[in-house]
Amino acid sequence: MAPTLQYHCPCLTNVTSPLVVPPPPHLASSSSSFHPLHTLFFCEECDAVRCDRCVSVEVSGYYCPNCLFEVPSASVRAEKNRCARNCFLCPNCRNTLSVVPSDPPDSGDGRLSSIPLSTVGEPPFFLYCNYCRWDSAEIGVTFEKPTGLAAQLQKFEDSAPESLEFERLKEHFEPFLRTSSLSSPSHQRTPSSHHVHTSSITAAASAALARDIPGVSKFNPITRSRSGKDRTANKDEMHEYKSRVEVAAASRSGAGEQVDVEFMRHIETVGEVATLEQRWVNSWTSPLQTSDLKPLRVPLHSKTSKRCPTCRHILIKPEQKAQSVRYKIKLVAANYLPAIVVALPLPQSRADGSRRGASDDRGSSTGGVLRAGEAYPFHLALTNPLYDPIQVKLNVQRMHVATSGDGAAAKARRPPFVVSLPTSPFPVAAFAEAWEYEDDEDMFSTGDDNLDHDTDGRGLGSKDGRSKTKTVGVLEKRANVTMVGGEVTIGKEARGNVKFNMLVAYTYRSDDPVPSEDGGTPSRTMARAPEVKTFSFYTVVDLGPIIPKEESRAEDG
Amino acid sequence: MAPIRDKFTIHSKAIVCQDVELKGDITIGSGTIVHPKATIFAIAGAIVIGSGCIIEESAIIVNRRKEIMRIGDDNLFEIGCRVESPAIGNFNTISTRARVHHTVRIGSYCVIGAACVVVPTEEESLGDYTVFYGPASERRTWSGRGKVQEADLRHKHTEYLREMLPKFNRLRRGDGT
């Protein structure tokens, strides 16, 4: 498993101190606080990292993923969140259907190239899936015109028995709802009461709102009692509702059990029963048989914009056009925080082979494997996204490992590994275009605090890793990337993963043009001294699982 | 193993680019277009390709059986596909990165979807209008509607390639021996 590094977002901790301490990384529950860098945002006003969980999301527009038509939010509700134009989903494979004219009449002699096919094509038109070659003529759906298919298909939907039944129910209840809503607003004190409901749907909705719900305190108690009396009076007047037709028997889909059982008794192939993926795309009760599946209008997608939860500053704002994937406002953490990549280099002891008699098949994976009782170097490469150079200071957080009750296991609960990193701040150059960088003069710079002043950086290759040449310290500085080396020493009884929290603090000059008080020219140069800002964040470094000592001993012996 | 004797019979109206790897006894019919970087290996037996076929880049057509592999007319072998089937009919489409085993015989007007793998363990002969699709290579039968338009499109495709390919690619001239 490759070593990973994730960033901590403080949204899940309750502490309100300026720098929150992240949860101990070895607990499984703390993985929800850590995120990879590309999923994080950064709020400039609050100067804080925000993650996907803490941002507030709001919809900025709806569009059809097929025709990329932006649907105004008013018609979204009217069209039931689906595309109103010619976009349909194949019921068989859920791909997009295309509108296709029928074949021209066969001339009979088989000379196809001589027939000039008209661009519009001939009616009847039908829907055709290019992928699985399903077409709507199999279920008998054809169209006369190639446009406005949704309207033409609406007629089919409307004639389904369920929707007819629903229409009749609405008509039946409408007079009662109208009278009850007319009587209650006369007692209400709110001036903004909508007395006459133009549609039965809104009348039903407002009646539902005024309904008596147990456990919830009554809204407008005075009117409640009076309108309750009215309603009971109305109830007595309401006559029996007779459904037009027995719905359970009429609709074949999702109906009574007997129809389904009969069908299942007579199926010949498994393909006759609709699969789960085919069925749950349907919003209503879905048909059981594959031959009953109908093409669906394509559901709309939404474009969302994200805001910081505390200061309501917009972090992400997409462009209005559906086909553009850019953003008007894009405050992502990768533009503010240095990107850190952790890597475990291949251990140098492999070169001389004297350390252990490693078998060849294990040798290839030694780079990622951590054995108990060993010390491993690792690299951290920091990339600076800012246009100013930064000074980075790393700090490993002490792990407070809880001791368990068992005495023998308590030994294993000690901090199982020790991490040493360069403690003094090191610079990372500013981000600039590739051609602006000078040649690599200090590829192998000597770090300030490396233990061995070995200037030959490449000496690690030929000599083995027994001498501590430059494992800890700044290893390499190239363009805007600085690679530092650290070392982790794993205890003999260690178990689990090598995971530790690391505090990264970096200081940068932000030359905000602070207007000086006096405004005099000679003093302006003084006042424009750029202020140095520090920002720090926590990360968790995961170097991989530890192979316990007994296994490795067994492999050796 | 006997050495493979190359014998290419390429129709004068066929367009075969220079970068194509041909091996063995291969016959290519009139109007067929073979894009560069295609591979046609007739290792054990011969391969006969009909007219109007389009073999795109990285397509691999291999015959490892002794019997002659016959490919019909107007087929389309898309990029990256691998075909070992001993008999293929007309107007088929083998989509990108599909794989067809040597145990299958394909009829006419079939469509093997993208990345579909048709590898039955025993000999099978696909009827006409069979369609394979989906990641699990489910199959179903096409009704045949729209086949005239698709045939027309295939011809237009071939016409266009015949015009444009020689402008940008070197063609293999003459027959190899």
C-alpha cells in the first residue's frame, strides 16, 4: 500500500481554539476528519480550511445531461425534474436514446448506395438506442414528428390507469377542499391568507398544513376549533368515492400478487424479468416484465455552488452555461496550501544484500513494506502554490496511545514508532512558470540540520544506508518543490499502521498594500513592508502497515 | 512449426496502409480499408476478408486454426478489438476493445459492443442481428430496424476514408510474397 497524506479539516471538532487538534489517527473514527487535498476548499475571509462536509451547498442551476439545455428553475418543478425535450433513457441499458427515422422503403434490388436518404428522414420516427439496439417500436411507441417528443409521450403517460385514477380523486375532493379552505381563512388573522385556491393541488397542500398532527403544538388554536367544526360538517356531506375501475387489477405493474405469480410461472428465460438496475430508475411502481419497461425522460442534473458555513463567502461558483466545466469563483485549498506527497524510497540495504537474506520476490516490494524493529527513511515533497516563497516548519504530534487493561498487550500499546523530521524551518521557492526557473544549481543542497555533513547527495546509492547520510533534512530543492527526508523507527512490538499527525506551519509574505497614515513618499516604502503571515494545518501521514516481527523472523529462518 | 509463408492478395481497389502488420496467407477484397497499425496474422490458416470492410487501428485479426477464416463484406472492426472467430458474416460491427474468441461464428448484422468479451467455452454460432452490450456482455436480438440507414452510413464511412486516408498515410503498394 502506497503511503498517503491527508489534510485535516477542523469542522468536526468541538474546540473553538484557533488551532484545533485533530483526533488521534490510529482510531478508525478519525478518518472522517482527514481529506485528500483536492477535495478541500479554503475560505479567505475566515482563513480556514473547509471540506465537503462543512460547506453549505445550494443549487445554482439545472440542466439536462444529454442536450445540455439549462432548465429554468420554474419549469423544473413543472416537468418533474426531467428533460422536457427529446431526451430519453433506454429502458434496457439506461443509455440515451436517439430519435431515428424509419428505414426508407426497400427498393428491392439491394443497391443501397443509389438511394439518396433525405436528411429529415421518413416517418414514423422512433427512439433507438445505439448501444443495445433497443428501439421503441418494440413496445409500440412511434412518433409522427421528430421534435416535441415529450409532449407526445405525455399522452401515453396520461392515459395510464393510475394517473386517470389520480385525476378522478382530485376532482372528487376538490369541492370539499375548496369549501373548507374558504371557511377557515375567514377566522384567521393572518392577512396573507390565500383564500381561493385556483388549483386543487394547492388547496390540498394548505389543508394538509392545517391538519392536526399529534405531538405538535397547534397552529392558531382559535381557528383550529372553528375550522374543525366546519370540517366535520363537511365530512358528513362527502359522499362515497367510487373508483372508476378496480385499480389493482387494471394496472399490471406492481399490482396484486396473483398476476405476478402467474407471470413468474410462465417465464421462459431470465431475461423476461426486469433487472433491479432497470427498475429503480422508474419513479412509480416499476413493471416486472422487461417487455413492459418504457423509455424514461432523462432526469436533470444540478450545478451547485458552495459557501463557507461561517462567513457565507462563496467558495465555489460554477459558470451558468451547462456545457462549460469552469468556475467563476474557485477557492480550492490546493491554491493556498502546499501540496505534500509522501513516498517511501527503496531502502538502500537492498543494494549490498548483507542486511538480510531477502528472497527475490520480496525484494521488489521491500520499498513499501515496513518491518517491526527497523528504521526507514521517507520523503516528503512539498509544492508551493503561492507566488511568494514560503518557510515551512514541520512538527510531529505526539501520539497519546491509550493503554489497555491487559498487561501483555500494554507493551504493544506504547508509541510504536518514533518519527524524526527536520525541525528548523526550510524554504520552498515560489511558484513561477517553468521557463523562469534557473538551472538546478542546488539540486542536492545541504540541509541545515542534517546529522552528517555529507555533501555528496548521491552517496546514498552506492554506499549502504548504515551511515546516516542525509536521511533527515532537506534533500532537494527544485523549482517550487522541496523534498525533505525524515526517518521513522519502528519499535519491535509495533502493530497496525504507521500513522502520525503532522503539523505544517508555513509563513509567507502577503504584500497587502496597506495605505500608510502620512502618505509621504519616503515613508511609504517603510509602510509597505510586507506583513508576514503564518498559517498552519494538520495532516496525517500514513506510511503503511507494519509487518510484525514474528512473521519476518519466520521468513528469515 | 512450419515457417509462415507470406502471401498477400490485395485487391487493387483496397486501401492498405504501410504500417500494417501482415503475416501469412491473406486475401483482401475490393474497397476494404485497413488503417495503419492494424494487425492481421494468418498464423496457422489463411484469412479471407471481403469487400468494403473497415479495419481500424490496433485491431488484431488472428487465425490460429488450420481452417480458412472467412470475413464477409462491409464489416467494421473498431479500434483495439481482437477477433479470432473463424467465420464472420456481413455488416457486423465489432466495437472498440471487444474480444471474440475462436469458438464463435458470427452471422450478419451483429453488433459486439465496446469492451464486450465473447468467449463461450464451447462452439457457438451467433444468429443474425445478435447484439452484445454492457459490461457483462449481455446479449439480445436486434429487430433490424434502421439497418438500411446503418448500411448507408457504413458506405459513406468507406467513401470518406478512401478519399482521406491516402492523403495522410503511406499506402502499401503491390503484393508481397
